Amino acid sequence: MDPPTPDSTSREEEEEERNWQELPRDVTSMILSKLNAVEILSSAQFVCSFWRKLCREPMMWRNIDMHNLGDLCDLGYDLEEMARHAVDRSGGQLLSICIDDFATDNLLNYIIDRSSHIRHLRLVSCYGISDDGLSEGIKRLPLLVEIDLCYCSFSKEVLEAIGQCCPRLKSFRLNCQGFRHPHIECDEEALAIAQNMPGLKSLQLFGNKLTNNGLLAILDGCCHLESLDLRQCFNVNLGGNLAKRCAEQIKILRYPNDSTDDYEFDAEIHDDASFDEEYPSGISDLDLLSDGDYYDFSDGSDFSEYDPSDYDPFEQHHFYD
């Protein structure tokens, strides 16, 4: 067989490029929809002129996916800058955005300033977003229907703000790492959900520290709830009347010890059994305070030196300066 000539090689290259461009528009759009924002901005848009043109259309950026980036984080990309660029391309049509790890207060404000119609917000391990940063941002997103907060450190005040500012909220995910030891019980988040999110239809509380009391409050406060995921909520004991109540009200119920095979994050339980040896009766919210945080009222001390104006409800929940 004769070796290819320069002319034949050129024709093959043109044919290959022409084949990409001749794909039906809906097929190309479907291909691009399978890619995350980094893959589109760093490579897919350079495949051919047709793809590049399609990647600049606002409709392509109604859903911005920047989660599960894996090794892409190690390639030197400025992920925050790429997120801003993706938001700019949406032209105000952004409906859903998913960000893992790198979001900050500044980035969240940038997104919200340019996207008032967001329906779905997902933040995973975004420790750069503060309590007040999210609380203030949520006030400008009244159309939110679905919110996912996974492995973040937000206070109950943030959950209250979400419920009060997002009347259309139907789906809420508040996930954290599950563990049996140390034994910690806390119903603050469950009560904030119960008292402020009455329209919920789907709720996932993977690894939460709520008790039966918190679960009862949710069942009472969220009367439209159809799907409830309580996997690795080891303080919940679903038996007797509580089990009957859940069976009557909830269509899809995941129990604390149900399989986690379909859970998208690491579900390994990291227990510290030695902690329970020091606190054999478990630990309450008050026990989480350090010794220096206690006030001694044993000598008849009162609150005469307390000035309500000095109290900042977010101060004890700031994790970042």
C-alpha cells in the first residue's frame, strides 16, 4: 500500500473535522451536557468552530456543573475564575449550579448578582462560604426549589434563613459524615427545618445527629414530606408508634442502617470509641463548650453586665475571617 500523500492526509483531516460539525445540533448539545464546566472551557469548546459557537450560547450554561472535579483540581486551573466565566456565559439564564470545595463568599455574591432565577444550589465542602455570606445571599434567591448543603459547616441560623427566604423550597439535603462514637445528640438543625421549611417534599439528612424528638418535629412541621433519607442518623430509633407514623406519612423512607451503596460520597464510618470512655453518658450541645466558655452563677451572679446589643448571632459560628 502506498504511503499517504500530504493531499490525502489533508482531506482526511478535513473530513474528520467536517464530521464533527455535521452532527445534529441536538446530538451535540446532548454530548456537551454530559461534560462539566471545566471540561467544556478547557477542551470541548476547541473541538471545532461549531462546538465553540454552541459553547458560547447562554442556553448551554443554564446548568453549571463544577462538582466531582477530581484530578482536574491538580491541573493548575483557576476554578473560581472559570466559574465566573461560566456564569457570565449564562447571560442571566442560570437555573442550577453545583460547586465542590472552592466556593467563597465573593464567588457566591458574583453568581447571585448575575443570576436571580436560580432554582437549584448545591455546595459541597465549601468552607470558604460563611454563615452570614450564605444567609445574605439566600435572601436574593427566592425562586430556589432545591438546595444541597453537603459536608459544610453552617449553623441553624442559616437553615432558618433558608426556610424563611425560599418559600418554594421542595427539596433539601443536609449531609455530613456519620459516626456512632462519640455519641452526640443535637436536634437544632431538625427543629430549624421543621419550623421553617413546611413545603418540603424531599429531605436527606445523611449522618445527622437528630433524635426521635427531632424526627417527630420534622414529621409535624413538614406535612407534605414524601421522601426522607435518615441513613447513618444513628440517634434515631425507628420503632413502635414512630415507625408507624413514618410508614403512614412517608412514601420513600431510608432507615439509619440502610445500605449506602448508592450514596455518592464516602460513607465510611469513622468512629472514636475512646471518646465514649471519657463521656460514658454521651455528650450534649452544652458539653461541646470548652471550660473557658462556662459562666459561673453559683455565687448569685446575674446578667446585669450583659448588653444585648453586644450579641452577634453569627459570631460564634464564623469559621473564617
